[in-house]
Amino acid sequence: MLTEINRSDQLNKLRESIIWDMVVIGGGATGLGTAVDAASRGFKVLLIEKYDFAKGTSSKSTKLVHGGVRYLANGDIKLVIGALRERGLIFKNAPHVSSVQSFIIPVYTLFDKIKYLVGLKMYDWLAGSLRIGNSQSLSKAEVIEKLPHINPKGLKGGILYYDGQFDDARLAVNLGQTAVEHGATVLNYMEAIGFHKNEAGKVNGISIRDTETQETYEIKAKTVINATGVFVDDILKLDSPTHKNLVRPSQGSHIVIDQKFLDGIDALMIPETSDGRVLFGVPWHGKVLLGTTDIPINEHMIEPRPMEDEIEFILKTADSYLNPAPKREDILAIYAGLRPLAAPKDNDESTKEISRDHKLIHSESDLITITGGKWTTYRKMAEDTVNMAIRIGGLKDVPCKTKTLAIHGSTPDVYHAHWNLYGKDYQAIQQLIQEDESLRELLVEGYEYNAAEVVWACRYEMVRKVEDFLARRCRILLLDAKASMAAAPKVAQIMAKELGKSDEWAQNEVNQYIELAKRYTL
């Protein structure tokens, strides 16, 4: 029988008077991965997240688990090898939320055809035993057959290669569940507000505040880990007010359009846009994601919005390759995420030249900070972080277990596409429907999401707000922002019943959600 994961149980564990081995600040990919790693080694772990799990960058990626073809072009072989190995481990440990995706690079000169084929053959080779497919050359006719809307003018053929795709926010939720199953205490809507230090100035605890009730808690800890992505500098300034910023955010934006613009199972990879970057057109949950951009910005926020220039750049690039090409009126949703890149010493340094590798920082106070990296390498980042925490906290040296640790929901079984993301939980959700046929009701016309999924998310996935469900437990906000607004009242009604909230709460949630969803439309 599944154990319900509810907030009151997690808060009761929080109130126990213990000294935690590790307190992790940040519930994105890195923080959740760190909690899983530490808990699976037997440590007493607390993870806190100021908002919802993966609300920031970790739910706003291009949905690829990949070695990084562009990093190979930049000569960063070590980074690519590491990422390709981690890609293979995600396929093994979380097959329900990840899959192999074929990509086609259209080429317009014979030199490019040779260059990309050689590069991608090397990419395959670097994956070693975790290789997922063999790159191959395609004729012009084969490219047009696979990508019927590709611009044929000047086309010399293409390269077919394989990489990975996943659902970022669903994997994040499953990591949280995995951490809890291994004994961790995991709480969203819980904010770090200050550190405790001993006479030597070393961090030995943390003050946190429940953003729902405003109740504060004083937590004792052997080690504290700052895994807050683009917000790492805010936490470092809590520790040391004179801290100089380590991170310069880079914004990556996407637009979402109907599947008819690709009309196939293959993704499109444009290897060199007008500004020398890479652009993807990726089939995802019945739509197509077009992105991403890479724009340095000077401020960080939890809800960044794509800039007009970025939207125009994506549309203009697509116009050169697709026929018909999407127009502004075809856009179903827009979204942006912020990458935590190392702050360049020279203000003119281009973000595409900054290393995407992760960095571990050990402050004088013994605060541990993990920054950089990407979703694909979350597990290795977590392993390195926990190894450092063991050393700094004087903890028992237990080896890492996550290379072969199945993530919650993991199953080799394949279900109908919509349900596949739930993995093993699929059967339990169907049981809910059998017990109450009203839960079969769809949330909005044209999409398969139903009432049972909302009930499930309330009981087992720690949703607290309508946004948590529509943006991250199901992904309709990123797929069709207007349809998600239409679903909001029904979701609020079901959540209010499950969470014991009032009609007033439900209406307030709907109002807040509509305001948020407007940011995901043009």
C-alpha cells in the first residue's frame, strides 16, 4: 500500500528535536538529487524549497537529457563524456520519464554534411556502452520524408542522430518521492531566512519559515548545502553580507506550437543559427517546443518572461527552415528559464563560451554551495556534493548508491503515452477511478488530464497550489496556456476538497493562476 506524502507528516518530522546530517536548500534538480543521494546513503536529510519543487529553471528546460553536441564543438570532451554517461543512467533509473529521441540536422553544404557526421559519430563513440543509437547520413529525399515541412531549397541531405528526452518537472517530483521513501524530510513552501553559527563562525544550523503559515523553525545541522540555482548568491549573502556574486544568469526561452509544424516523430536540430547557437524543434507531449535562446541578463527572478527579441529570433530562425513556418498567432505558450552560469570576469564574455560544468564551493563558514551544471548531470553533481558534505561534516564515509538506484515510478512497462509518465503509479491512479467514476472527468476539452490526477497529486505529490498542478504535476501550462486557464476552476475545486480548503481559497487560487498563466501567452 502506498504511503500518502502529506505536508503535516513532513512538518511533524521537522519538529523532531534532532541534529540533521544535511540540510539542503533548494528543491530543483540539484537539491532534490542531493537529498536522494544523501538519504539513500542513510543520512538524516532535510530539504526545503521556498516555492514548489522545480518551480524555477528545473521545470523550464528544453526537455533534453543529452551530452551536449555544442560542448563537443567547443572541445569540452570531458564534460560531454560525463553527461553522456549520466544520460544513460537516467534511462536506466527513470525510464518512465525519459526516452530516446531521434534528431535530424538538415545540411545545405557537403562540407557541413561531412563535418556533422564525423562529429556525431564521435558523440556516439564517447557514450561507450551507454550508446543509444548510431548516427547516419541521410539523402535529401530521406530528410524530406522524415521532416515533410523542411525547407527543401538548397538542401543537400542531413544527419540523423539520437539523444534523450524527458519530462523535467515530473522527474523532479519523483526525486522528491524517492528521497522521502529513503527517509528524507522534504518540504516545499519553506524558506531559508538565516544561519546559526558556532563560536568559530561555522554554520551549525538554519532558521526557516513556512511561507504558508509564517511559522518559523530553528534547525540544527552538521552540514548545510546551498543548491538554489540562480539564487545561490542570495543564500551566500545570508551567510556573508559582503559576498560578491558568483552567478550571472543566462535566459533560455522557448515557444510552443502545434505538432503539425513538424508532423513526425523526429526532432529538428539547427546546428548554427544567425548568432552561432543551436536551436531545437522537439516533439513533446503532442506539441513542438522551439528553442532555446541564450541571453545574459543582470537580474534573477522566479518567473522570467521571454523577451520580444527572443520570440522574434526563434520565429525568424524557424522561418528559414520550416514551410509553413509558425507565426505569432500559432504560439500556444511561451516560457523562459534562467541558467546559473559563472559570472564572467570580463563583461563582454559571451554566455556560449562560459563552461556549463558544475562548481562546488566550500565557504569559510563551512556552507557548501553547488552551482552550474545541467539537468542531465544532476546525479553526478549530487554525488560530488554529498561527498564534500561527508568530509566537512565529519560524517560516516558511506559510498554513493545512486548509479543503480531506481527513481520512484521506475518501471520497464510502457503504458499509453499520457499515463507513461506516472510509471508504476499508473495502476494506483486507475484504482482511484475504479473506486470513484467521477474522477474520470476530463479537466479541459482536448487534453487527457483528468480529475483523478489532481486527487493523486494532492495525496502523493505535495501540491499546495493550483499552479503546482497545472504547471508541474501535469504540464498543460507549458503546452497550451489558454487551455490551462480553462482547467483552473475545476482543479481548484478538487484541490479544495482534498486539502480541506474553503471556496474562498479556491477562488483566490484561480485568480492567482490566471494572472500567472497570462505571462505564458503573447
